[in-house]
Amino acid sequence: MRIVVTGMGVISSIGTSVEQFWHSAVNGKSGISKITCFDASGHRSQIAGEIADFDPKSFLSNKQIEQTDRFTQLALFAANEALNDCGDLGSYNAHRLAVCLGSGMGGFSTFESSASRKLQNKSVPPFTVPRTMANSAAAWIATQHALKGVNLTCSTACSSAANAIGMALDLMRTGKADAVVTGGVEACVLPLTISGFEALHALSTGFNDDPEHASRPFSTGRDGFVMGEGAGILVLENEEAAIKRGATIYAQLTGYGCTCDAAHIVAPDMDGQIAAMQAAINDANIAPNAVDYINAHATSTPLGDVVETNAIKQLFGDHAYKLAVSATKSMIGHTIGASAALGSIATIKALQTGTIHPTANLNEPDPECDLDYVPNKAQQRKIKTALCNAFGFGGNNATLVYTTP
Amino acid sequence: MNTENLEEKIIQFIASKVEDVDPATIDRSSTFETLGLDSMDRVQLLFDAEEIFDVTFDDDEAVKKFTCVGDIVDYISKTQSEEKPAEEE
């Protein structure tokens, strides 16, 4: 059974449509700037990849806005584009249309504001729980689009979207759905999350006056990740059924592998990453040297980028130096539970167009990072098979394999 | 605030909370049902009203019996008039 991608939707700091996102990504445009949604002047990290011009009023009623957290609103925006892009799914039974979404933090903005009220002995808004719950976004997508089948949410921190897309692939393969709306979303540019990641020394703090150069995977001088927000949505279908209804096929999703380090709650582990990539390659039934491109997890932390580089080198041997690797996060920062969804869309666009977006801010690579990271300038390369990596707190490692249709 | 002004303000507030209803048609007798407000919408409405009108809907028995706009107007007017003497002390 061949599972294909027939619809895509994006909202990110570098574009509020797939085309805009891809145009910016190919040109290495940065979406990182000073935080504007709250006063971050007292924080050590004062920058983020915020979606500055997002207006939920453009597509939601006042009542819907009142009942939804920003993460749900972003997911709905991207889902609207993806479901419009894939065309009419009316030929399917609504009970066979599934949603499988990833989010690391869910409605954390609502949690933070309601908790703050409670601590001041004020009453708590009635929609606190339905706005905060991690499955809120998936539920709203289903409700808005009458998707009455399986409805799942996967929360594995920074690998949430990769696991969600992998779970969606499993739903298709096991016959539990005829089409799945999948991907990931995150909206946690917030005082508490910024403080929390600061406390772990995970965020970049040295580029507050030069935000565009802060997210610099594989580069010397990188000092942590930059918080980002956004959503990426894919529509998966069986190839035969998609052709029958005249859908456009963007790529095949051919493999999924995931592992847990079972070692440390936040530190990356090379063996776990290798095992996830190997499992995905095995699942796709390809040889490692068939891989042309890796959309890396690459968050711009001093340790993480080296570990991922070493994992790629260990698994692919000499071929590691022949394939291209690039980091979407160099432009949008780390969108946590949305990152592999946005990375997947960048991967699919690369397969479709033969253009690999660059890793921005890579003038002087870290000597320990010596692969072809497509520095600063997009690369034209005919590619057939690509991986998208995502590694998350909890020791989760997930890899997806996409191929040309 | 006199009762008439208060009523007008509450109706304006409720009008901002409903969808697909002509605000000009809303008056004291408008029921939540005709305004398309389900039970959760009513809870949200009262939560927002607490902030705007500086009132607390803590009389659960009375709140449960609310069926129309006039019930909210009367509750808020009554609460505010009860509070007045205290303010003047």
C-alpha cells in the first residue's frame, strides 16, 4: 500500500502559506526577531520566531476565538489551507477521515493566563480546560471539517509532529482510516516556557541585539535554540484512492522509525538517533545510500548538532558526505511540536522542486560538523528520497522517509 | 449608573457575544435559546459579565434559573443596589 501526501498547509514566522514559507526558506529568510507578544526585557533570551501578523478574526468568529487557544487557532489556519489544497474529500465516508496531530505543550498560553488569575484569587475562565488540553487542536480541526474518524494527539515534546505523522502512516497502513489530516502545532512563545527553557540553558542568549543570526545550526558561535511557533499540516491518502478522485500527489510517505534513548530526560543520544533513522530506512525498504537529503532536527544547540552529525556519519559512512543536510530551524527557530511538520513540508517541497533550502547563518561551520549542510544558499539537486529527523526531550527520536511519487 | 443605562449596557454587551442575531432585536425578554447561547456559552457570558460589570454571580440557585436577558439585568441591578449603601459608609 502506497501512502501519499495530497495536501499541505503552513503557518510560520516566514510565511502564512506553503508557497510563502517555501519562497522564504529557499531564500534563507529569517523569521527571528525581538519578542513582541510580551515584555521579554527581563529575560536572558529575548528573541523568537513569532507569527507577527496572525489575525484569528480573519477566519474565526468571536465565540470561536474565545473558545480556542492560540495553538488551536494556528492549527486550524494551516489545516484550512491543507484541506483546501487537497480538494474535496467528500468521496470518503466521514467516519474514515482521521486527524492525528502533534503538540508538545498544547494550549499553554491559556494554562499560563488562567494559572496567573488563579494565583491572584480571581475566577478562572470556563474554557480553561477545553482550550488547554493537548487534543484541543485536533478536536477543532475535526469539528470544523466534519472529520469523524480516529482523532489522536501525540505529545512527545520536540518530536511530536514526526511521531504524529508516523502514527498517521500506521493508521493508513492498518486500515483504520482512508485519509488522515496530520502534522504538528506549537504556540509557546510565552513567559513561562521561555523561562523554563532558559533555566535549562537551552536557549540562545547572546544574540538579543542580532536576532536574525541567533539560530545558527552547525555554525561556530551557536549558543542554544531560538523559540519558534507555527503549524504544519499534511493530508495523507492511499495513492490509488487519491488518483481515483483526481488529487495532486506531492510525495510518498514511505517510512517511519522511532526509538527512545531510555537514558536521559533531556540529553541527546547518538545511538537512539541512529536506531530511529535505521528503523525508518528499513520501514521504507531502501538502502541507506538511497537517501539524498536529510532535513535535520538541528536546533542550534552546541551539543545537539554535533550528536546528530555524528549519528548521520555513523549510519551512512562515506555516503554521509555525499548527501545534503539542511536545517529549517536556522530560519524559523525551534517550533517544538510543530518542527517535524514544517520540516516535512520543506522536505516534500525539496523533492517536488529539486531545490534544497539552505541552512542560514552558516559562514563558519563548527569543525565537528563537517557535512554538506547547504550553507546559506539553496542547492539545486535532483533528489528522490529524503529523511526528516526529529528528536525530543524524553529521549524520543523519530524519522520519516519521503520519496518522489 | 441608573437602571435604564445599565440595561442598555448589558444588552450591548450581550449583543457583542452572540452570532447571527440582529442586535436591534435584543431586549429584556430575549431568551438565551433565541440568542443561540448554549449552556457553555452562558457560563462564558457570565464570566465575562463579572469582569465588565464588577459583579459576582455567586448565588448559584438564582443563576440556574436565568432564562433571558432581563434575568441578568435584574441580578446585576440588584447586586449593585445592595452594594451601594456599603460604599457610602
